[in-house]
Amino acid sequence: MGPGKADLLEAIDRCGSISAAAKKMGMSYRRAWELVDVMNKCFKQPLVSSSPGGPHGGGAQLTEFGYLILQTYRNLVAKAVISTATEFDLITSNLNLPTPT
């Protein structure tokens, strides 16, 4: 799990399909489907459930477990940002960046 996969899960949740989520993120459907497949296989339970398209359309949605993993990942990132703020500020305050003219 990383930022790109988390963003894809959120896009699937908003769009209701892997195809629409991929389009919104500017990636191919194949790449999005591969990422979903990897996530579903890497965890003990699937994060995304999907149904094939057809005359009545298909779709995809996060499973309850998918919501849990996504929220846990976002919480982890937020805690990491907070716990490293002092060090990050020290590094960024000492960058030698050109001043805009």
C-alpha cells in the first residue's frame, strides 16, 4: 500500500468503477485493474469487489475491509507527518533555493 494505490481506492469509491477511476487518475484501465488485482491478492481479504460490465453496467466498490485498510493507511501517513515535522522543517529551512526574480 502506498499513496498511488490509496488514491486509486479513493477514486474507485468516488466513481463506482475501476474504469472511471483510472480515467480520472489519467492511467490506463489495464494498469488500474492490475493494481487492484495486486492489492486484492496481497491482503487476506479483497479491498475491492467488482462486477463485469454489460447491458446493465458493471461497477466496483470498496469492501468493508478495503475501507478499513484505506483509513488505516491514511491515519498512518498523518501520524508520520506529525511525528517528523520538526526534522522536516529543519531540512527544508536549510535548503539553498534560488529566490524568484
